Amino acid sequence: MQKQSTKIREIFTSIQGEGPYVGQKHIFVRFCKCNLNCAYCDTDFNSQNAKDYNIDDLALNLADNDAEVISFTGGEPLLELDFLKEFLSEYKSKLNKKIYLETNGTLYKNLAQIIDYIDIISMDIKLESATGQKNLFFENEEFLKIAQKKETFIKAVFDENISDVEIEKTTTLAKKYNTLLILQPKMPINKGLDLDNIYNKFYKKYKNIRLIPQVHKYLNLA
């Protein structure tokens, strides 16, 4: 039986630069596809620059790496559902590494099929004011209903255009599911961005928040 294969943009080892696991060594597996088109996205999704891997190829690339966490990122990793399901079912226990999923939090039906293999979920809320994408709070909530079975945090990239309605809806979701909320300023940070004011607007509504920029960019890491 032929094993699942897909295109992977890159596999590299670096520190995690976002969220509560900043500074931890991860192996990053970056997939090519995405179901959104965010204005600030800095990822090259050109599949011509990607390489084909089947699940055995990927396992071989990860096996001897001393990082204890595999971070599936993209793009949107949950678009690779069949590949991930087969890979994780066969190799998660053999590799003995934690599985960290970086996702835009919209493909909740796909998450349901692999949630048992995931250890940590970094779920983005894509705010329309920063991304140009229509707000997807319904999909985000359906996603959180499933994601709450595992360690999950929410990440919201914002800029000076963030609205009070977006702050209200984001904090309401985080509070409902008792989830850590990471506030991440859009890079490069606009000098006119009033971080203190925006932080306090969130904090008045929900206390379990952290303001964490993209640390890897300050350190000039991948």
C-alpha cells in the first residue's frame, strides 16, 4: 500500500519565537498550503520551492534531531489531514517527541480527526483589522470546543486598527474556554502603535493574557 506523501516547504531546527514556549528548541515542519490569505503573511508558499516527502521520509529527517518538540506549521497544517493522520499514527510514539500544532483555528472538523495525537495547540485568531480576512469567530469557537481537550493557547496578531468589537469577541472566546491569550503585535511594529492602551483594553476584560512579540525576528533567527 502506497504511503501518504505531500510537499513540505522546509524542515529546520530553531527556537520557538512566538507564544508561551518562546526560547524552546523545536523542529519546524512547514507545509505549503493555506486556506487563508492574510495581509501580513511572510511565508513563501510556492510549491516549486518545496520537496516531496512521504511519511517515512519525514520520520527519517526527524528521528536523530535532539529537539523534543515537532512544530507543524505553514501555511495551514490541517490541510494536510491525511498525511498527518498517517504519519502521527505510525510515528508519534516511535519518535517520542511532543507534537505542537500551529494553526489558524478554522478547520475544526480536521482537528477532530487528529486531536488525540496532538500535545500543544497554538491557535490563531485572524483579526480582520490586521489580516484583511473576514473575522472567523464562529469557526474559532467550534475549533476551541475540540482543542480544549489538549493544552491550547490563543494567539491574536494585532495592529493599530484593532477594534473594540474584536477585543470583546476575542476575550469572550478566551474566557469561555479558560485559554491563555497571547497578544502579538504585527511586525514590523508601527511606532505609533499604543501597545499599553491596547494591552489594558484586553486586560480589563480578561486577565490571562501575555504581550509577546515575534522574538525570533529580534534575534534574527529563522
